[in-house]
Amino acid sequence: MKKNCNVLFYLFCSLYFVLLPSVNAEYEKMNVVTEHWPPYIYQGDDGVQGKVTSEVREILSIAGLSGEISIYPWARSYHLARSSANTLIYSIFKTSEREPLFHWFCPTFDSTPIKAYKLASNPKDISTLPALRNGTIGIMRNDNSHKFFLENGCKEGVQLDISANEETNITNLINGKVDVIIQSEESLRYRLAQQSDLPLDITEGFVLHDNQHAEHCLATSKQSDPELVNQIDTAFKKWRNQQGR
């Protein structure tokens, strides 16, 4: 009887260690979604690159994870991250509305204030929220700024001109179709240089998201596997210590 128990125990241990690599392998690769937001995130010759992408790749490497990073319009990336388990999204701002929907890892990069910008040649006042309501604002569908303006009395097709990406908004700004776009200064200047042969002066105005509310974050949905969330959390904390933050 004792001999039979030893045999069963040996078989159980053997099966456990055979299956263990396949269980861990489930988390060696995962889905990572993002948006085109140069110079922080953009499609390069060697895949998705950029300042924030480099930091995210370091965190994933520490976690022992790999995965293809896919760039989509923001609305699609956000939907995928919210509705799919084990899917990471970056860069995402942590808001009171979004906070209960995700597990959060913040910050992955320095804060990036988001402001209203116009061409310097445009005479419209953009210094306050009421002033912005008197113009046309180029906005990206379903991003944080879109919701901000809807909550503050602006309407689609009236004050808000909706697009799927920021390149369209910038083209509309250059062509005079919209008075204002909402961006970070570094990204706006980068994109203007890419889209216009002529140097264009811009003027900043109303601040939508200041440093306190504009940290770059990494997030995964609440339905994600707790073991995976813990794996990312451990790696994120280790990365933060290495950065001296």
C-alpha cells in the first residue's frame, strides 16, 4: 500500500512539472494596444517605438512578458482594453471615471500637460473654457478631452468637430476648418513639422489636464487574470526602483 502511494505521488509530481511550463507559457505573450501619439508612441521601421514605448517594453521585459504592440485609433484601443481580459493599454490617463475599470500602473512616463492650441494667426480667444465654446474644436473621438468637452456643455457638430485621429485634426487646423486642437505641446510641434512644409506659429490657451492629471499610465482590465496582474505589478515596482522614482 505504501509503495502504491509513493508511485502515485511520483506520478503526480511528474505531471505537475510537465504541465507547469505550459501554464506559465500562457503569460509569456499578451496583447498590448495603444494609439499613434508621436514622439511618445509611433510606428517605426522596427515596430512600435517612441519615448513611452521604450519604458513599457522595459517593464514587460522585467515581467518576462512579450507581445506584439498594436496601434489603433484611440477609441478602438480603449474598447479592446476595457472589454478584453489580459490586454494592456498605454498611454492612458487615470480619471475618476476610468479608475474602477482597470488595474493601474502609474506613471510610466513624466506628466504631459494637455492644452488648447490655435495658429497664432487666428484671432479667437482660447484662454478660457467659455471662450473655447465660441469656436470650433478639433477633437478625437472618445478620448479624455472629448468627454471633458461634452461634460462641459459643448456639442458634436456645433463646437466639436470629431475625427478618428490627431493627424486629421491638425490638417483641419492648418486648413482653417477648426480653430483649436487639444494636444501636448511636444506632440503638436512634432506633428506640425511632419505635416507642413512651412513653419507655423502656435499659441497655447486653456489647460485641460495639468501635470497632476496627465501622467502616462499602463492599465489592464479588471477581468484580467490576477496572476498576470501581480506579475506586471511586481515588474512595474522593480522598474520604478531602478528608475529611482
